[in-house]
Amino acid sequence: MKIETLKKSHLKRNIIIGVVTILIISAVMLNFTRAKYKTTQSIPLVNGTINYSLADFNAVAIYVNGDSGYTKADTIPDGYVLNESESYCTVNGKEDTNISLSYDTSTKSLSVTPMTTKGTKCYLYFDEKEITNIQELIASKNLTTRTDFSTTLTEDTTGTIYYADTSKGRTYYFAGNPTDNWVKFADFYWRIIRINEDGSLRLIYQGTSANKTGTGTQIGTSAFNSTRTDNMYVGFKYTTNNVHGTGTNSTILNELNEWYQDNLSSYADKIDGNTGFCNDRTPYSGSGTGTSATDYAAYNRLYTNKQPTFECSNSSDLYTISGSSQGNKALQYPIGLITADEVSYAGGVNGKNNASYYLYTEEYYWTLSPAYYNDDRNAVIFFVDSFGYLDFEFSSVDADIYGVRPVINLKADVTISSGDGTSSNPYVIATT
């Protein structure tokens, strides 16, 4: 009886094992069948490479469009999109036109539909994504920051955009020697200085062609003001005995207004008048009025401490047009000059030559930033030297030498109709 009981136990165990085995085989076959007839497979890509492979999927070839056309690559660069009309798949060496491809740039995932045939190979062609607006322009760049402004920045920074946080939000700016911050607007060439905190695009005039140096990079020459014997002559506009007065136009503002009226007034719907231009007349030492010796805040920031700022500490010095929601609302037209702080952010340093950053033109040209008023009765303004460094000059210096490079802000919602930001193919701002 004891032996018989053992035999029954073995039989029962064998039956259980057999049932479990059948269930496992059935589950495997069911999953295999489901996988075989699934019509779409999504293949996550990490930096353009396959993260995992399918049993029926044999190979992927990646081709990236560049200066020499499509070339084979192991990775997909950021900012590139799948050219679905060029890309295709083959099954056992023959193109299968029933297979469709799509690529999600955010997750870097490739979808192949259907995906049911063993021996499938896909050939993927990627093009650089066309930039259509300012936010896409930012997204197409590598982001980084700068902290040391005591040395010049001369490196090729193509593909990079810097950022800084201010009380108004984040601003993005170009620095060093980028080749991808060219813009064509109103039939003129410009360079992007920065994207302001409100999303508007700040540009500096570069000429009627893609000049990098020479007098063609400016609209002409001018004194900053007709005289220099009072603190008020550091002002873009000024009033007697009022540090931040805006009663009278400076000589250079009159030049800018005339040029704007002749060349940009018909494009006013694309130009932002609210962002403004900072003529920072905040005294660091002295009163800033009359003939009192005064050092202005920018002098202390850039000459002494080498620490620029994008802030404009006094709203009376932020020049905007009438109807703006901020600033002094004192401008007739939304046009100004680059600030010395913006030059510093871009790679310029007081007293240090820099022929390798995008603001270098081999010419002298004005900034909008006051430096000081000295005991010899001289109002002094920052300018960019022909060697590329920040320096100071009397406001009434010889009008035949110092250049005028207009700065404007384009509205945040402008459309970029074409271009890649190079001098030969600048971002073109749609004007209709």
C-alpha cells in the first residue's frame, strides 16, 4: 500500500507539470502571434542610435544632410527632423512603398508602420529643422552661461546661445564669434544681440550687405552730442539739472530718427517699441548734474568690476515710445544703440583688443552708456574701438570718426520665413 501511494503521487505530480508546461507554451505562442501581427513598432533612439531591436527588424542606416549633402552618420544631431519623402524601407532588398515612417524629435523615437516582415531595412534621411519663430531659434541652440567678463571671448561659438536671468525673466544672448546670428530685415543685414526677456529680438545694424567690417557696418558717423560741458550731455535725451531728464534730443538720436523715418517706418508693425534701450545715467559717485565730477554706474560695472548687467535701474533711462507699458515713453521712434554692458556680454573688455567677436568692425562706434563727467568739464561716453575693445570718448568728439549702428527690437511674434542664420543664408524676417 505504501508503494502504491507513492506511485499515485508521482502520477499526480507529472500531470500538474504537464498542464503547467502546456499553459506556458500557449502563452508564449499567443504573445508571439500578437507581436507578429502588431502593425506599428516604435523604436526609441538615444542620440540617434537604436535603443533596442525587434526580432523582425534587421538594420537602420542614418543619413544627415550637411554642407556636402547627405552623409552616413551614427547619431542624429539635435535640431534635425526626418525627411519622410526621402526616407524609405526595403524588404529583402526591395523597396516596400506600403511602409511609412515618422520620427518624434522630443522622444527621439522612430515609428515604422506596418512592421510585420522579416528582413526589413530602413534608410533614414534627416534635415536640419527650419526655424520659423524666435522660440524655435532658441531651442535650436546649445544653452550655456558666462561668468567671467574680465577676459575677451574670441572662440567660434556657432550653435551656442548664452543666457542670463534678470528681474524681468530670462534673456538669451550671442557672444564670441558665432556665424549663425545673421538676420535680414527691411532689406538690411543685422546681427542678433539677444532675445529680450519678453521674447522680442534685439538686432544691431550690419549693413546693406553681409559686411563684417568697414564703414558699411554703420549708417554714418556722428557726435553723441554737440557739446560736452555738462553732465546732461551723456543723455540720449537730456534736461538741464535733471540727471534723468528727457527734454531735448541728443545729436545722435536725431541721426537715428531721420534714418528710421527714411528706412524703417513702413515696417513699424514688426518693430517693438516697449522693450526699450537703456541709457543708464545712475550716478555711482557725484551728483550727475551740472559740472559735478561724476562716475556713472556703467563705469563702475565695466571698468572697475568687470560685471555687466542687463538691468536698467531707473525707468526714466529706459527709452521707449509713447504708449509703452514701461520706460520713459520719450522716443518718437523705437530705435537706439547697443549698451556697453551688451558689448561686455558679447566678449568686449575695456582696454583689451578683440578682433574675433561678432561686434568687431574695425571701426569706432558709439554705445548708449555714459561713463563719467570729469573735472575738466568733459561728458564721456563708452564706445567700441577699432580694435574691438570698450573705451571712453567725449560726447562731442569729431563727428567724422565715430560710427552710428542702429539697434532695434523686433516683436516676439515675428515669423522667420527662411534661413539658417549664416551670412550667406541669414534668417529672413517675413514683412507681409
